[in-house]
Amino acid sequence: MPELPEVETVLRGLAPHMEGRRIVSARISGKRLRFPWPENFAARLEGARITALTRRAKYMLWRLDNGFSVLSHLGMSGRFTVFPGAGGKVRALGEFYFHDAAGREAGPHDHLILSLDDQTRVIYTDPRRFGFFDLLDTRELSAHPMLRNLGPEPLGPRFTPAHLAGAFHGRRAPVKTALLDQKTAAGLGNIYVCEALFRARISPRRRAASLAPSGGVTKRIERLAEAIREVLREAIAAGGSTLRDHARVNGESGGFQQHFSVYGREGEACDVCARPIRRIVQSGRSTFFCSHCQK
DNA sequence: CGGGACTCCTGCCAGC
DNA sequence: TGCTGGCAGGAGTCCC
């Protein structure tokens, strides 16, 4: 699921419910996600006040007032759901394997239940368990191995055509692959890379270096940088894209999948030239594009 | 060093 | 209807 717009959507959904609130209880399933749960994770959350929620690339950060920060990643199928106030039952349930502080059952794919001081409950669900949580000293945040090597935020001031040209210079990989590299643009994933390349009319198969032959900015590079920002802004405005798992924290779907030009549209007519959209595999991932419009 | 293959895990869907 | 194989939004690691 989650690329930058989906994480941003989740963050904006969570922030009004979580910022300023104290965590009364934290319960974990104990089932291993991508990594084992940090030592004393739940205990260090309990009693802490959440002072700020922020995002970096596809990571979410919760700053706590006890000197710790939570780092979370949704993996492929992670979602957060908010139950404001006292709330009722969690959801229709199959098998149960852990309980929240009030003894209510969690679903089989629920892994974290937070109860906040206004009785709001926040539940993290992740069937594929590719997501993870880490807990670290807030002062050491930027040194975290997952955050240390990230490139600029594509919607931030450091993401410029010059940066993109530098990232592509001498790079033999296809531009599609280079854009998935989080050092190039932190937070891009398969969907938005395909969509941005279509908008910029650049073939995903073209070698990255060919867009910046001398390492300098070109028209294509400028077009691509703008296309990336544009598609991300529009996707955020639509609440992200829901293929299967992504949901807003109130359970509603995102809406941007309605606006895909190429992603998931193999064989359908290109909106511009009406020729069929093609699907190829690059680095083991599906790429969708129009070979007539994208050169 | 760059880049591709492989890995973690479950659910879903197409095809037989 | 029911099974099987392939595929899925991520990203670190290993190996050439």
C-alpha cells in the first residue's frame, strides 16, 4: 500500500486524535512484525504524552514527552484505525489472540492497541506483517539506520531539478529503478513512480543517466521533478490510493486510484493516445507505461 | 559500487 | 466448488 501520500493521509488522520494526548495503555500482539518488538515497547509508551506526529518518507514518527520517539512503517498492508471516545467493539472478529486494557478482543491481524486519556483507541492492523515499530531516543532520531540515508522529501525545498540531475548522473539503472531508490526521492513507491513518469512523458526503461548526460539540469529533468510533486500533491488531496489495504483512519478508502493514468491499467487505452497501456517487469516489480507517449 | 535476486508474510484472484 | 500458482503498495541483505 503505502507510499508517501498514503502515509501522509494516515498521519493527518491520526494527528488530531493523538497529538497532546497521553497514552494510558499500550498492548501489543507480541507477534513478530518485520522486526521483533523493541524491548519494553509498551511500558515506555504507557504514561507518555504524544507531543507531535511527523512523517519522513514512508515513516511516521511519534514524539513522546519522555525523551523517546516511536518510528513506524506500514510495510505493505499496515493500517491504523481510530475509535474516538469510549468506542464499542473493535470490529467483527474471527480468532482472537490478545486483548486491550479493557479486556476487549483484538482481531487476528491487530498488533498494537493504544488507549488514550480521552478514551480514544488507536489500533494498528497488518496482515502481511511487513510493517514495524521502533522506539528510540529522540536525540538519536536522525542517526537511525532507516532514516540516515534518505534523500530529500519530494515536496520539500531540497528536492530540486538539480538534485535529481545529480542523482541520475552516471546511473546506469533504468530511471524507474533509480526513482524507487529512496536516496533519489524519499517516499516514492511503485505507483507514483509509474504515474510521474507518464506525466513527464519519460520511458521507464530509459537509463537514468541519459536524462542528465552532463549531470546538469535538462528540460526532461525539470518536467520529471514537477510531475513527481504534482502527482504526490494530487494523491494526498485525494486521501491516497486504495488498491486493497490502504484506508484512512476512519476506515474510508482513498480516492486517487480513480485517477491512475497507467498504474494497474495494462491493456486499457492510454488517455492521451488511446494505444494500450503496457506492463513490464523491472527489478522484479511491475511497471505500467505507454510506450507511445513515453520516450 | 551498482544492480539484480531473494527474503520476510498473508490474502486475493485467475485459471484450471 | 476447490485447489494452485502468481502476484501485491517495501526495503534490507546478499552476491556477482
